[in-house]
Amino acid sequence: MAQVYRSGQLYGTGLPARMTPHEVRTRTFDPRRRGVDPDQVREFQARVADDLADLHRQIRTLAEENERLKRALRDWQTMHARECRPPNDGHW
């Protein structure tokens, strides 16, 4: 996350930091008196991390597709602008 100074204080840009699948898989928790089954926790973490990895792949794919579409639109606009006749000099 980008850091910006304001009044001498650091603050974030408002964008949340992305959690990585690795962070989910390796997160540890403090033991408690009535804890939970660690195997179930690890299984859940693995599922969440897999879903997160899939979402990151989808975001990357969509960003690439978005860039491709933007380039195609710019190319089309350039081509169209060259082919258009200039407006006539008449009153209407």
C-alpha cells in the first residue's frame, strides 16, 4: 500500500493491502484454553488460500483483458479519426 504524508503523519491511500495465499496458509494463532482443532483450522486456511489464489489469477486475467480492450479502442479511434471527412464549412 502506498504511503502518503499528511500533516507530518503517514497514512494509507485507503486501498486495503491484499492478503496473499501464503499469508493465509502460514498464519498462526495463539493457543487458548478451549482451542479449536488445528487440523480443521489448517484445512480451512488451505481452502481460503486456494480461493484467494484463484481470485488473484482472475484479477490478473481481467486486468490484462482490460488493457487489451483499451488498446483496441484506441487503435479503432485512431483509425476512425483518420478516415472521417472533416466537417463542411457551410453554415449548417
